[in-house]
Amino acid sequence: MSGNSFGQAFRITTAGESHGPGNVVIIDGVPSGLPLSVEDLRIDLQRRKPGQSKIVTQRKEDDEPEILSGVFEGRTTGTSLAILIRNQDQRSKDYGNIKDLYRPGHADYSFDAKYGFRDYRGGGRSSARETTVRVAAGVVAKKLIQQAFGGQVVGYVSQVGDIRAEIADPASVTLQQVETLPDGEPNIVRCPDYAAAAKMIELIDACRMAQDSIGGAAHIVATGVPAGLGEPVFDKIKADLAKALFSLPAVLGVEYGIGFGCVTMRGSEHNDPFTSQSKADGSKQIVTRSNRHGGMLGGITTGMPIVLRTAVKPTSSLPLPQETVDRTGEPATVSTKGRHDPCLLPRFIPMAEAMVAIVIADHWLRWKGQYTSTEP
Amino acid sequence: MSGNSFGQAFRITTAGESHGPGNVVIIDGVPSGLPLSVEDLRIDLQRRKPGQSKIVTQRKEDDEPEILSGVFEGRTTGTSLAILIRNQDQRSKDYGNIKDLYRPGHADYSFDAKYGFRDYRGGGRSSARETTVRVAAGVVAKKLIQQAFGGQVVGYVSQVGDIRAEIADPASVTLQQVETLPDGEPNIVRCPDYAAAAKMIELIDACRMAQDSIGGAAHIVATGVPAGLGEPVFDKIKADLAKALFSLPAVLGVEYGIGFGCVTMRGSEHNDPFTSQSKADGSKQIVTRSNRHGGMLGGITTGMPIVLRTAVKPTSSLPLPQETVDRTGEPATVSTKGRHDPCLLPRFIPMAEAMVAIVIADHWLRWKGQYTSTEP
Amino acid sequence: MSGNSFGQAFRITTAGESHGPGNVVIIDGVPSGLPLSVEDLRIDLQRRKPGQSKIVTQRKEDDEPEILSGVFEGRTTGTSLAILIRNQDQRSKDYGNIKDLYRPGHADYSFDAKYGFRDYRGGGRSSARETTVRVAAGVVAKKLIQQAFGGQVVGYVSQVGDIRAEIADPASVTLQQVETLPDGEPNIVRCPDYAAAAKMIELIDACRMAQDSIGGAAHIVATGVPAGLGEPVFDKIKADLAKALFSLPAVLGVEYGIGFGCVTMRGSEHNDPFTSQSKADGSKQIVTRSNRHGGMLGGITTGMPIVLRTAVKPTSSLPLPQETVDRTGEPATVSTKGRHDPCLLPRFIPMAEAMVAIVIADHWLRWKGQYTSTEP
Amino acid sequence: MSGNSFGQAFRITTAGESHGPGNVVIIDGVPSGLPLSVEDLRIDLQRRKPGQSKIVTQRKEDDEPEILSGVFEGRTTGTSLAILIRNQDQRSKDYGNIKDLYRPGHADYSFDAKYGFRDYRGGGRSSARETTVRVAAGVVAKKLIQQAFGGQVVGYVSQVGDIRAEIADPASVTLQQVETLPDGEPNIVRCPDYAAAAKMIELIDACRMAQDSIGGAAHIVATGVPAGLGEPVFDKIKADLAKALFSLPAVLGVEYGIGFGCVTMRGSEHNDPFTSQSKADGSKQIVTRSNRHGGMLGGITTGMPIVLRTAVKPTSSLPLPQETVDRTGEPATVSTKGRHDPCLLPRFIPMAEAMVAIVIADHWLRWKGQYTSTEP
């Protein structure tokens, strides 16, 4: 009821605040026998980590995961799997000054309205710090869908401010392109259009120098997902994916396939015609000629790539002074000192990938449970 | 697990197909003592009904609700409330020709991939016919939030094709403006900018004449909602609202507040400054000067109007012949005869309002359950 | 939250009162392709029906089920399946006299304490009438487990008052023995020890003549259930079975295997030794030599028969005058006129079988969803 | 779906094995503002702890809880509350010999049947070690119901083998009586009939000396619970309490009120007559003259004490050699060396109290959510 769980067959439950002892996730429903190690978890945690480059927050966190349960001799046991990530850089004193102020764009006021008081240190439970353990759980989901049907989830930054990446086919972008530049250096903005990436970094840097922040957009693409996942009515997979992405901090919009572009289209130009391809075994695979439907029809996957786009607002924490009020409603000014992300997008990618992978893993397990005759 | 339920404290579970005996909803969690009659239910069912005007499908359905349980002597009992709406215009023979064809834009193929076979008559469970009972449940939710805190949910058509409504303040639009023209005639397109409305009707008519369809966008606004509703992590109210809207057929995108407009903004221009207003009793009410945050911060309501915008694709069913394949993958042509909506938007409004009201009712009951200051 | 749903993967949600228009169940999670007809449903509904013999209530109800959705051309579609059973014998006037009285042993007072008012006609939602649709859902569960792994659920009356049935092996009792006497006549008390059955009927008749009622016990046995169903911690299958049975009206106790008999036992005499049997294919089947564990260890099935025993209290409604109070707390006398069951056990059997079958179907679907390598 | 969560409004999710790094619980739904400290948690953890007396297992575990989240400045924040208890005495080597053997009475075989392999060290997830965090969560539930309405949950050992405690009124037993003898020494068997307690200790000791174990029964009583908690159909509070108790290891039977004693009773002697008492304010409190109904009618509390009785089997782990098979089905002998509880009952009491308190807290929050008379 308090919304700290997500998913049904693959279900995560989380706890933790920005400046408490740590964050923990319990993952319920992982099948037994999946190989899993702390090293696996580290990969995406490094991609999410503060301090990973000059364009993200310089807070220091090791984000070292500990598997508390659910793994025995290197494989999942099928019982609940808990992962703990302790907080380290807990400079609580930085936050004393905002104890009684409501930072614009933050959850301070709405938390007080809801709970009567709040852990004001770094946003407490409303901090994006809680996404560390989502990312850890996402690794487990990614491993599961990879093993089960070769599913892949790759996200990338497609826009920062006015700078848009030119990507002909979102489904062809690889993790390698997202993470690494052609010269082998890290692609710190995670945009696979390298010319755009360079401009994005410039823009982010300019915003940081101006003590300001900038918004952006991300694409998340899932490939290799079999047709038939999702439920016909409330748990349409598009609905669960949207909830997953909107549950992340700072997300103001989600669309899939042609998205808001459909508003001005006619049916005859919007519908994707079905056709078929020959498979290796001579049988026919039904596909669509185009993918304006973003891989989902009637809320159920079609086997075409799932393509999602998300709007992420500019960071609310600003060094610039901002007008606000205190708890009594008296006017005040607030500014956030140092260590904020001038643009949330680079670190948003692994969070969003994790949530998308969790939804797909969940719906795959749900499908397995109900479907009686055949395997994927 | 099969996704025919939605909500937690205010929870609806539905069943029914387009051409079966009828659709039914069980609403669980309605507090006892709420006045409720069949007449209440009819209001929004009339707004959703086929055949209500020349620009919607001409199928005939009475959509007469029967309350099967949960109401005694005109008031809800607190136990589960069931509403049945029988189907009447079940011309199944119209659908024999699509039994083995996959209509572009429809769930035919994905259903077959999921279930192995399907009720092909009118789309079966994937038909928008299932939304009748959502609308009925929405009436109950609307009554509950109206009685509890004066909450209101009003939706309107804000765009059809290239024609956009000019609405200065979405939160000021009234149900009266949405439903009725200044001359007292019905506002059949449900756009409160009457000049735009007239052009929208022309455009829809032109599409219908061309055997085609057209997309559009809707705004849904909730006012009077107290600050403090929503949960901090997965069940952010923005996430539940997005899931609610994406669970409706044909929705390809959802945004709230400034939405995708945030992508190009800086933090300093995006954040809504807090200020305060004097209330009647002399105390101060904390509000924001602007509402780019759409009434929700950190996934929790702020007391400002909740403003959502939704993209609705053009109707997939077209009289125009479309290229497709049959179940065996062989090329085929399909066209849908008569009785389709050339634009989904006018009838979409009550469906979307219902889903938004259900989410708010749900989160209000959840809030009541956890909040401590009132004792039994 | 309001507890009108049960199960997870095989999930039923019900609504309906004793004297409203009818009762309805929505079953979510039924796999597609299961043959199902109204005739199937009638079998157990006849076993539960009022008026079936001289020793049960003489109320008249046809209990004719209507399948509202989820079945197409004789097979389940995989979407939600709704069944409606209308009420017919709604003599509401019989209940005017108890409107303001609290009948001993009934839910009248606790309902008023909970909801502030109640549908007093026949107990409203607290009436055992709501079990009609549980029994209908139980038929679907029985068909599913029968088709999936040859599972069977058979219940019988093992005690009425002081009269105990002598049954050497509960797992050997057949539906035929429960329903039919050796001479082909109906076994109206549903006790497969026919000598005991005759005495039970005498005792029930004597209680009825005395305007009184009598308690009893039932055994419910599930055979053919594969090892491995159930979850290790909270959703132990013993826990879900106990909840299922305790959710039925009048159940005051549940035990399985040796049950309360374990209290005085030593471990060395209680533990069931493991052994193995050769299977047709030459492999070994692990079994236990005895079944004091009732088919479940660690909350998970072992493949041995599941054996449950339930205590059912004497009917609370009595023609005999009983001392009580009215809503204001003033002393009063209440007696229930006619048409009550002098003993609940004969009609309890199909209700209990239904709940047990639903739990097993649910855990089987859950097992299928999580288990990755093999089929049962 | 995998059953590692329990409750709805007050919901616990657990993870952890006997010999892994530790056990963790996430409690969701705790209202904000409840005072809570590590010291609070220690009280019941000490009552559950191994090594607390000569009649329980001599394994060494500090069972020191760490609150990972959800508490700020000594009060709960309303967000998810995580508690970690690390394992310390992890002598895994003790268990190498049972890796391929199926211990009678244990979950070894059913786990293998379910998951394909298992963490065999100390039973892994099937070990009663997982109850540490249930007990910690129970402390939070106890504090909540105490603060909200003065609710108390007290359990005691009422039978060990043939030795029964004589307790005139279960609802009058105090925690003091359960924990402490008249001379101030600890009441190590937790039986408030001190004469019986002495005999129980003798019997347990004799069983231990004989390398055997002994079963027993416990009473759990909740007082001060307001009328009106529980749901009418599936989530009857009796059903949720039964599930809670059956979810504990070794529980083979549960009854409430007169329990199985109802089987031989007539309605006229079974029903508890209603009467009324004057309250301090002059109004009337409706109560029953007797409490055969154990505080619940129609699955909803009546305000009378909730009285439950539970059968707990003799410990399955025995030093005595037992006949069994190995994973291949070959005959084998198994004996468990040292450090087992010869009788589970003394340490069972805090576990059972915890589960009962959690159910009551859950239903109280659920009641608050749906009840209408208090507005936000």
C-alpha cells in the first residue's frame, strides 16, 4: 500500500534514504539457477555512480553491493534475494540549512503535507539515491531476460536542451556505442551520436558554470522480446513500462513508438502493415513493415523492438538562489551548494534501463505462469 | 497477475468482451454510506456511449447499468460493489471476415501470440467496449472524491490533427463548457475552445468521408485535490496516473505539467517558486506561483491542479483497404466496414476522467489508512 | 484491501449479497484453452444447493450460473472469466424483525461496528450465499488441476456431534462414495462411512426437531498433487489452505496430517521416514512411509496426499428463542424462523473442496511461472 | 508471488537464510511519528534468541538488529522501514553431511522438488532463523496497536506433551506471568501455570536426554482490539490470523475460541448471548456473556478478546538416527548433531505473538483507510 514494491512475478521491494545507513532491495520471484555475482551488479552500478565524470555530481559513493541472501554457490536459489548498498558520503551537515525550507521542484513540501515531518538530509526517501538498488535489481532482470530469450535493454541520451541526437534506428544502438567513444574513451554523456554528444557536454558544462541545470530526453529500447507479453486490460505492458519510467525521479513525460507524433496523423499513415519473414526453419515470422507502434499493440508485445522516449526535467537543486517559503509560509531564499548533477540524463540511463528490464522480466514470468502449451 | 484489476484501496476488477453477454466490474474498497444510484452511473455512460452524435461510431448500445451488489437503500454498504452492463448490438457476423486476418494497429496478432487463439468478434477483450465498466466505476470514484474533499476531474479535447484548442488555463475549464455549446446544443467534440471545436468537427468529418481516421490529444485536469497524496517511490501518483491513462486503448503518450517541454528548459526557468496565500482562517496556504510541475512533486500532490495531457492515436479500424497478412503469414487485404469512430477523442474523455478519478480515490483512501492523527 | 479477492495467479474476486440481485465472481488467470461449460458448473452447484435433501435448508434457489465472459466456442480464452448467479428466493420480509437485533453467533454486531449500518436481509454479504460463486470458481480450478496433473480434491463429512466416521485411509475416499449410497440413493450427509452416515442423519433430524443445530467436522483430501508446490515462508501452501478454509463461514479450526495429535508426540514417533518406490520408467519416486505430515513439509507439497480436517460450528440461526440485545444495547429475544440448515456439514463439503482446489490451482500456476527448466 | 511478503496495509517482506550473511525485513505502511529504537526491537529478539536457557538450542547468535531506514530522530518517517539482523554462528561445516540426504520432517526434499537445488546449510530459507526478522517487525506492530488503541498480544505455552496448563481465563494472562516466575527467575518454558511449567521443563529435559523431541501447544491472546476489524469474505481476520500462524514453521493446527470443541456442540449451547455494559460515559458497550466465539464473528472482531490455540510439532531434527533416503532414492540414515531445540514451544511464543500483532496492525490500518467518518 505504501508503494515500496514494484512488479508482480518479478517483484522488488526497496527501503533506504539518502543519508541513512544504506539502501536495500528484496527481489522476489527470481527463478532458481541463474548465475549471479557481486561483479555482475557492479557493472550497472558503476554506470549510475556519482563522480564517474566531470559532468555529473561529484559526491563520493562507492556503491558497493552486498548480496545478503538468495544466492548459493554462485547461483540464485529461487528464494528472496536481498542486496544492500551502504551509504558512505553522508555529509548531513550540508542539509541543516534546508531543514525548514521548501526547495522549489523538490518533494520537501509534499512530504511534509503527507507525513507531518521528514528526513530532510539530502531528500531522505525522495532522493534519487534510492535508485541504486533499482539498478542492482535491474541487473538481475537483465540477466534473466538475456538467458531466457536473448532480450536486451539499451538506453541512450537522445536530447539535452536543444541538442538532438540523430539516430536513424533506435533499435540498432549498442551498449558499446552508448558507453564508449570510437577512440576508446568513455562516452560520458551516453549519447551514441558522437557529434551531438560533444555539443551536449559543452551545453551541460555551460549550465554548470552558470550555476544552473538543463533538461533532456532519453530513449530506452528493448530488443529480442518475444510476441505475447503483457496483459490485455490494466496491465498492458505499455502501462507497466510507463509506470516504471514515471516512478523515476524527474520524469515528466513518456511516449512509445510514434508517441505524441500520432496526434496529427491519419490512420492510414499511422498503422504499421503486417508482413512476414521466412525463419531459418522455413516457417514464417509475422512482423510489421514499420514500427510506429513501438513493439506493442493492444498492450501486448508484437516481437518488434520496444521503443520508449522519456522527458527528464532539469535538476531542481541549483546553486543559483531561488525564491521560496519556509514551513510557516514566510518568504525565503534557498540555494543548493555544490555536488549536484547539472544534467540528470547521463546517470538516468542505467536507472531507466533497469526499470524497463524489470517490467519485461515480470511480464515474461507472468506469461510463463499462465500459458499452458508451449515455451517461448 | 492477469491484469484485470486496478488500484489498491479503491480497486476495480473487470471482465467482459465486445460481443459476449456483457461487461462487469467489481469495485472493492468503497467506504460505506456513499449515496449511489443507477442514475448517477448513467451520466458518464451517456458521455461514453456509441451513437451519441454524428462524429462517433453509429453502433447502438443502451449501456444500461445494473447494480448487482454493494448498495442498500441507496447507499453503499462498504462491501464489494458489482455493476453489470449487458451488450446489445452484437452483430458478430460482421467479424467473420477478420477471423483469420491480423488488422493493422489492432491486438489480433499479439493476442494470438499470447493465448494461441482469440475471441475475434469485435476485438473480444481488447475492444474498447471494456471501458464501459471503467466509466461506471469512475462515477463512484468521482462521487467519493467530491464528497471527501470537493475534488473534481474534468477532461477535454485539446487537439485533433493540426487543430489545437487555445485554453489559457486548463484548470479553469468546466464540465459545462466541455459538454455544452453557448447556444445550449451539445458540444459533440468536447473541446471548450468553440472555434477550434467547429474546425475539429469539420476535420473529423472529412476523415470519415475519406474512409480514414485522425489522432488527437486530450487534457485531463483534477482540481481540489489536497496536498500529500501519492507514495514516494514506485507508487508516485504521477506513475499511477500514467499507468491509468496508458491502460486505455490507443494512448501512445502521457505527460504532466510542462511535460516534454522540460527537455529544453533550464532549472532556473523550470522550477515553480513556492509562495503562500492567506486562508479564510488567517493561516497560510503554501502554493506555487506557476504550475509547470502539474500539481505533483516527488510523486506526491502539492495541492495545485493536476494537469495531464495524453496522445491518442487515430482509430486503427479503417474502411480503407489495408495491407496485412493472415494467420499463416500469407499477404491479405483487410478493411473494416462501417460503424467505427473516425476520431477516438470525443468518447475518450469520460474514459480518461474515470481512470484519473479512480487513481485519486485510491490514493486518498491509502492516505487515510496510513495517516495517524485521527484515531478510530 | 477489502478482501473480496483470493489467490494470486489463479485469483477470484467476488461480490453479492444474500438478498440482492445476485452473486458474481471474476476469475483471473485461467489459462486459455480449457474446455468449460455451464453444465460443468452445475455439478458442484447442485451439491451446494439449498433444498437438495430433507436435512438441509428448504430455501428455494435454482443457482443457475451464467458465464458472462472469458469463454469462447467452449474454451477459456485466457482473459477474465465472470460467472453470475442470480438470487431468486429473496423473501426479504422474513428479515424485518432482525433489522435492529444482533443475532448470537452472527456477524450482525461486528458488521455494524465496522460499517455503521448493514444490509440485514439474510445476513447480506456475511451470508453463506456468497459461497455459490466460490463453488463455481472451484469447478474451474478442479478442471485445471485435473487437466494439468490429474489432481483431485474430495471432501467428506467425518463427524457430526459425537458420531465419527471410521475411515481407514482418507486418501482412498472417492467422490462416488461421498455422493451415493451403495443402493444408488443419494448420500445426503456426505459421509462415506454409511453406518455412521445413517446415525448422523438421525442426529441432525433430532436437532432439527428440537429447533436446534449441531456442529461437525469435515475432511478434505487432495491427491495427485506434484511435489514442489507452495512457497517457503509466508505463502506456505499449508498457510494458504488454512486461510482458504478459515475464510468459509462457521469454520473454527483447521489442522492437517496428524494435526493437534502432534502435541503429545515425540519427534521419533512423529517424523515420517522417507523411502523410494520404483516408477514405471525404472526411476525412483521418493515418498514417505506414513503421512503424518499431511502431504506438506516446510510449507511445500511432497507428493503425498494433502489431508485437511476442519471444525464447523453448529448453525447460529436457531428457531429456539435466544437472548440478545438490540442496537441500543437493550435486552431482547430473537429466534430465526424456518429454512435454516440444522447442520452445515453436508453443504459445506463442496465449498471446502472449491477453496482447496483454488489454492492448489493457484500454487501450480505460481510454480509454473517461476520454475525455469521443466514441466511437472 | 513467491510469498516473501505478508500483510497489505502493514506489509512485511523478508529475505535471508540460516547460514547466509543475515536476514532482513522491509516493513511498508508504518505510519509516521511512531517512536522506535533498536532497544525496542531487542526485547522480543531476546525472547526468541537461541541459547537463552538450558531447554533451548545452544547455538550462539547475538541477534543484534540494525535499523537501515525509515526512522529519523527516533521516530518512524512513514517510509519503508528496513531491519537487518546478521548471522554470526554460521558453522556451515556441520551441515556437509546432510547435503544429499533428506531429513525426515524437514523441507529438504520438497525444496529440491521445487527449486532443483537448495542451500542445505541449516535448512537455508526453510530454517526458523527467518523468523528473527518477523519478531522484529512484530515489535513495530505491537507498538503501533498499543499506541493506537491499547491493544496487547500475549502468548504462552499451554501444553507440552501430556502436560496441560490450567488457565481459567486466557485473556487474563500477563507478559509478566509468561516471562517471570514468582521468585523473579525467568520462566524459561513460558507457561503461566507454574506447577505445569516445572513438569514441562522436566519432560523437555527427559526428551533431550533421550536424543528426542516433544510437541506442544500455545495460546495467543489479543486484548483491547476494537470491534469492527476484519473483512467479510476472504480476508476474515480469523483467516488472516490462521494464515499468519500456519506460516510459522512446525504449526500443524490452529483453532480459535471453542475451536474443535464446537464439533460436538449444539447451537443453543454454542452461541454466545449478547448483552451490554455501561461505559464510563454512560453509554452502553455491547459484549457477549461468554467467549466461545474467540472475539470474532463473521470474520470481524467483536471487541471481546481474540483467543487462538496452535499445535506445534516436535522438532524434526533429532540426534537419534532416523531412516531416510538420499537424493537418488537410496536408503540412508541421518542424525542431527547437537544444538537443536528439544521442544520448539518456548521460543515459538514471541514468533506467534509477532504474527498475530502484524495481522491486527494490518487490519487496523485497513479499517482506517476505508472508514469514512473522519475526514483528512
